[in-house]
Amino acid sequence: MRNTAVNPATAAVAAIRSNRNAAERITKSARHRGAVK
């Protein structure tokens, strides 16, 4: 977290968004390997 003075709600939204992006990336790479059907 670079900006600690940021609005907590904004920080929460950014965290949720980045978590969703990371989850999508993980599932995509897993699908490429054939782990997820």
C-alpha cells in the first residue's frame, strides 16, 4: 500500500479489484495447463 492516507473505502475497492484480477489470471493460467476443465 503506497498511500496510507487514502479513503478506506477506496482502498477496499482497489484491493477487491486487484484480488479479482489475480484470481482471473490464476484460473486462466490453470486452464491453459488443463488443471481447470
